[in-house]
Amino acid sequence: MKKAIKILGILMLLIFTASSFSSCSRDDDPTNNDFFAGTYKGSVSYNDGGSTNISTDNGSVFVTKIASGTKYNFAFSNSIPDLNGIEFEQKGDNTLVMIGSTATSYIRIDNNTLKILYIKDGKTWTANCTR
């Protein structure tokens, strides 16, 4: 009887662990979660208007939703400086668009795609990524 309870306990632990990992799927939508973290992969670039010009088709951007619920951080690969504290508003059911978007600064994110054209102080970040 003790052996059966032990096996049942281990089985329940494995089921709980498996369900915990599967709950953080790629289908998570950044608009519907209080907390969001996800990696988008694709082309990324950065130009500081001077000697630094980084561009790759195999880059990534790690996106996190911070405590305020409307601000996001974007951590780029390839030594590209991060963008932090960017504020968003929801457009439609599953899309976030940067507040203050203009023709020269635009970030759009949903559960599958991330598109960035962000220009500030002569520096330019771009990303065209999917998850």
C-alpha cells in the first residue's frame, strides 16, 4: 500500500510539473496576460548614427511586460542596446501598439509577430521577428 501511494504521489508530481511547463506556451498573448515574457526571432538591427551598425537576420528580442501592465522591455541579441519602459495600448483583440507611434517610431506586438522601427536621439532600432 505504501508503494502504491508513493507511485501515485510521483505520478501527480510529474503531471503538475508537465502542466506548469505547458502553461507558458507560444500561444500566450501579450495583451491578455498580467505578466508576459517571450522571445521573438528574426532580423534585428541597430545604428547609433556613428560607428556602430549592427544587423543580422538571426537575431532575437526577449520581450517582458513590467509591473505597470502597460510598459514593456525589449532585450536585443547581438549586443544591441535594450529598449526599456516603452508604453503600449491595446488595438483590437490581440495587438499592442506603442503609445505615441509616429511614422518614424513604431512598435507592434502580438502573440506571433514583433515589428519595431524605433528612432530616438539619432539611434535606430529595428526588428522583424516571429515567435
